[in-house]
Amino acid sequence: MAISDLLGGFADAITPVNLLFALLGVLLGTAVGVLPGIGPAMTVALLLPATYVLEPTSALIMFAGIYYGGMYGGSTTSILLNTPGESASIMTALEGNKMAKAGRGSAALATAAIGSFVAGTIATLLLALVAPTLVEVAINVTTADYFALAVLAFVAVASVLGSSPLRGLAALCLGLYLGLVGTDVLSGQERFTLGIPQLSDGIDVVVVAVALFAVGEALYVASRLRKGSVQVIDHKGSWMTREDLRRSWKPWLRGTAFGFPFGVMPAGGAEIPTFLSYATEKKLTKHPEEFGHGAIEGVAGPEAANNASAAGVLVPLLTLGIPTSATAAIILAAFQGYGIQPGPTLLTTEGPLVWALIASLFIGNAMLLVLNLPLVGLWVKLLRIPRPYLYAGILTFASLGSFAVNADPLDLVILLALGLLGFAMRRFGWPVAPAVIGLILGPIAETNLRRALAISDGDLSVLVDSWFSRVVLGLALLALVGPVVLRAVRGRRPTPAEVQREQEEDREVQRAAGTGDWGASS
Amino acid sequence: MPLTRRGFLAGALALPALSTVAACAGTVVQPGDLSRLRMMVPASPGGGWDTTARTLQRVIQQTGIARNVQVFNVEGAGGTIGIGQLAREDDDALLMMMGLVMVGAIDTNDSTTRLDDVTPIAQLIAETELIVVPADSPYDTLEDFVAGWAADPRGTPIAGGSAGGTDQILAGLLAQAAGIDPIEVNYIAYSGGGESLAALLGSQVAAGISGTADYGPQVQSGDLKGIAVSTAERSNQVPDVPTIIESGFDVEVTNWRGLMARPGMSDGARDDLIALVTDAHDTDEWAEALDANGWLDTFQTGDEYGEFLAEEETRVRQVLTEIGLIQG
């Protein structure tokens, strides 16, 4: 039944006019995904008036394009410029940018594009086929379970701590602290806002990521320009090699397996699955030495995870009428604009429209691939721009994105202050990734822990009340102490090759910092 | 250089989005010219204020009352960043959407700009609040629920929207009316109707409070039990659910929304804005929008609206103080 409904959806969605709107949607989505600060939610909101003149199918097909395009566009700047456009593409920057610097930018972009397509297609198929069953399970995920997932994700941070765990943990704590700034969700009290009203909603993750990654790097590069010659990035190969493909397909599928369920969970989000995917790929890879220096698995997995979660988000939206992301909320508003009441009966009362929306997701996804693969060659040429111009461009770009959200100059001050921090961290060899992860995970863990304890009125046993949280916490414990125990039991010393690698990494840290390779070597 | 052109292309595509946002930097408008109007939503896109503003935008443009209406968002701090910006504006053709939540937020955020610093234009609509319990809850009526609640307030978690918002205010007022110390209310704040809905469907909390738009469909489908609505009369969205007053508690709350304008404007400019909003209110399109969204028509303007605001401020401050969200 679902298949015939879906085919009906395709019949509604594939008309020349609708294809044009899909193209417009993915173009716009890619553009706003590229620009940090302006997200797909804002774009769809600005285009809501279009619903007054457009057919429902045309408008929804365009919004679906923006939604998927935004998820995709964020990865391009992550990889090439170390400037994540969306919080879900932060993990992509880690390996992706290293690949770009090693001249393998087009392979990174290609694996991101194809991985997004594969994950998006599988996840959309799952959305069409198993949505109602899955959502029943997802709805029973409790706040205590979300806390357990956050704990598991914290363990995954170990994989990005860099060669000095102490510096890595210090950076993590810095991120946790930045995450405290703002209004406490449960009590409504302000914390560490210094009386500045603009800080009362906390510091935007994207602003922090852009400041620490991009602005910090731009300042660092500027500080080194006079010393010695700047190496020109040598660009090798145009697309993925057979070897790249062989190393990418499993991470794509695993990333999809992480991303989709998190999207379905009402408070799952797109970030945690990218962390988990990255950590998993690092554990499973046959090339652990490449992690931290541009491993393709580290791009393929998280990219697939974030696109799969984007499709997962539509499950609670279409089956229960629950919007769990900002973009989903606005797509819901678009439904309302057509006089359609969202809710548990949406799929039965407005079946054809919902199926047309799902069909348009497939179309948008395919269009993104067709649009982006040929552009890969063009995008990577961006790196040939002489460094001073390139980094000046990045600074402009980052500032524009931060300013555009609220048109408030204070956002620029925050960006620059954190950018200086990012510069200092880079200069003294502190990895920045743990800080950004701490900023994202800290509030998730705190809010869910406190919510769970408030619901149980302080009874700690609520944290291990469900099978779900027991299994997840068990996995976290295993991942944390397993390697230590194994090492102790075996009494094994590091091999000469590993020692040499550690030393190289230490040198790397002093030279440029960034992310290293601690924690997965055992 | 195809490459830079490509970059410009991306920029050009993002431009429409940007220009609208950037437009709040100032539009040149002749005094009294309301054919171009700007409307500030002091919250993120997709929320209640945003939906109301964009609905009004559609009605004004479709009926030709104004040629061009721009809606832009200034997010943050329960709307107090927006009201702070409004206080510094000198544009007469600018309206700011606001509502009950802002009244509380001004106190909890200790905002330097208060409601009486800006010019009240009109109250537009109100939403009914709906109190629900999970489908497997032992309670079927508000009286039963309150009896259980009073026996063990800490063990009766109530889910709702952000701290200090309409939902928590209603929880506090109901507790007062039922003889429960408001500070004992175990209120679990979620960031939106969607998240608390998931907690209710999973029976993680004892009850939930949100707008009829958020919980109504679930009550209709039987996935949640509606036990009371907060308005004086029943809501046509959930006609079987009794009011709080019917259930024997003297509490009435509406989640109202209205419009404000810049401080220090001339009486003439204020009257022009009121006339424009009144014209929009009198259209058939607006009536249809009210109906489609389940909004109550609580239209009032100018000084009458200003007095209403002052009363709400007193009531909200008192209950938020008793809940413990604001000190003395």
C-alpha cells in the first residue's frame, strides 16, 4: 500500500513546474547551508508567503529542497574552509578539512555528496515504509534515556581529544562552560550572562564553531604569513578513486543507521549521531593512522548520519504532527497555511499531499547529487585563491553569517572574542573540536538529567529504569574502560611504529594543533 | 574566473534572505505613509508570535490594506531583546508582535525596557490553553486530577513550555486556586509543544499544559485526555473539554497576542496604525484565519489595550513571584 501511495506521490510531484521548484529549493538550500548563521528554518520562514500563490505540492517540494540542501551545503564549507555552516556538519570539518589541505578536497566533497545522497535516499525510504511503527518506539524514549545517549556521546569525545588528553579535556571543559551561558531551561534563571540580554539565549553553536575553527585559523595563518613560504595546496585527482569508494560505502551505511533513529526520536537531534558515527569509524577503520590527518571514513560517516537524521525528523512530524526541529516546525506552518490541521491523522486525511512531499524528498535528494558532483571540481579551486585573500574572504563570510541572524553588532564582538580564543588554542596546541562538542553535549546532558530527576522527584534510580538506558550506559562503560582493561590484561607496550606516530603527532600539535589521534590506538 | 562568479552566485541566492533581515536597519518612509509596513517578531521563526505575524501580513497584503509588509525576527530572551530594539526605533511604520509571555519575560529577564515604555496599538487574538493527561492516566476530570495533585505535588510532574511562560503561569494560578503552594509545583519546562507532547504520549509526566493547537489533535484522536480549557468559554477545537471555571476553580487565562509600536510617537501616527490594524481585523480574510487557527477574537485597541496590559502585568508578577521565578 505504501509503495502505491508513494508512486502516486511521484506522479503528483514530477511535473516540469515542480521540478523547477525543486531545483530552486536545492539551490537556495545549498546557498543558505553554506552561509553560517542563516539556516534552512529562516529561509523557509521567509518564503512562507510563497504558499499564498503556489500549489501546495510546489511549495512543499521547494521547502523539502531547501531542507535537504541546507543539510548538504553546510558540509562544503566545513570541508574546504573549516567553516561549518550548520552544527551537524562540525564533525565533517575535522577530517574533511584535513583532506582538503592534503589536496584531496574533491574526494572529500564527493564522498560527502554521495554519502548524503545514499543516506538521504535510504532514510527517506525508511520514512515511507516504517514510519508509523518506528514512531511508537521513539515516543517511549524517556529523558533519562536521552541522558544516557549524551553520556555515550561524551565517551565518543575521547576520539577527538588529540595527542594530549589533558589539553583535550581542558578544551572539553571550556566548551561545557560556554554551554552554561544563557537561561537555564528548567528554572528560567540566567547563568553567566554578565547582564547582557543578547547572551540570555546562550551562545549559538554555529557562532562558536565558526569562531573557533574558521576565525581562529584565519588569525593563525595571518600570524604565520611572514614566516617562511606558505605552502600551496597541491590538488590531486578530481574525484573519488576506487579505493575511496571501497572505504566509504560502509561508513555511509553505518552513518545512516546512526542518523535515522536519532532523527525519529523527538529530542534526538542531528549532532549526537555525527559524533557517534565519527567515533565508530575511527574504531573500525583499517587506517587508524590517517585519522586526524584526513581519513575519508571520518567524512563519509558523519555526513551520512546528518542527512539520515534530517529525514528521520519528518517521521514524528508526519505521523504524530510533532515538529522536532525548527525547519520541521515551519514546514508544519506551511501545512497550516493550506488549511491542513497537522496531527496524528495527517497521513490519513491528507495522504496525497504527504506522499507528494515524501516523493519530492527523493527528487530533491537526487537533484542535489546531480547539482553538486559536477561542482566539486569548481569548489576545490577555491583553495587556489592566494591565502591572504582566501582568509580575508572567510572572515567576511563568517562575520556576515553571524551578523545576519539578528543584525546585532554584539554578535560580531562575540565572534571575534571567541575567534581570538580559537587563535590562542591553536597557537598553544589545544584541540578545538572537544570544545565545540562540549558546548553541544553539555546542555543536552544537563537538561535531560535534571528533567529526569525532576520527574522522579530526585530519585536517582530513574536513570537506569529502562532497558534502553541500561544498554546505552553499559555500552558507554564498555567503551570507556574496555581498552584500559584490555591493555592492563595484555600488559602490552606500544609498538615502535605507534611511538613514532605519537611523536609525529606531538610535533603536529605544536605546529598547527587541531585534532589528533588519542584513544583509538589500543 | 568562473570560481568567484560561482561564489557570487551563491551570495546572490542568499541575498533575498539576507536583505529582508538586513532591512530592519531602516527603511525610509514618509510620515503617515503606511503602504510599506514592517513587523518585528521578537522570537524565532515558526513559533506562535511568528505564525500570528505572518498571518496578519498575509491578510494585510491580500486585502491591499498595505502594499508591502515585511516580517523580520529578532530572537532572544523571551522577546525582551526585541522590545529593547523597538524602544530605540524612530520608525512610525513598525509594529512589534508580542503577547502574555513577554509580560513575564520582562520581569524574569529584568529587562530595562518595560511595556509602558512602548506604545500599545492593539490586542489581536488569544489562544486557549488546554490541560491534558496521558491516555492511561487514572484521572478523567480536572477535579480528580487536582485532588491527586494536592496530595502529592512533587510527585505530580506537569509538562509545559518554557519557564515563566503562559503554561507555567496557568499551572501556578491553578495551584493557587486549588490551595497548593505554587512553589511546590513540579513544573517540567520543555522548549516547545512538540517535546512536551512526546513526554505526554510516553506517559512520562502526569499532566501537560499547552495551547489547543499543540494538544488539540491528540485529544480529538484519543491519544491524550483533555481535562480542562483555560478560557471562560469552551473552545470550538475541543468542544467536549470543560473550562476550568466549570470544574470549580476560579481561574481564567488566555494566551493573548497583540501589537506594540515605538515609544514617543504622535497621537496621529498612533491612530493611523490603530486604523490600519482595525481595517485588517474587519476583513473576511482575518475572520477565516481566526477560524482556521482556532484563535479567539479578543480585539481591543489603544488605551483600552494599555489598561489590559497593566492588569496582566500585576497578575503575572504576583504569580511568578509565588512560583519563585522572580524575587520579591
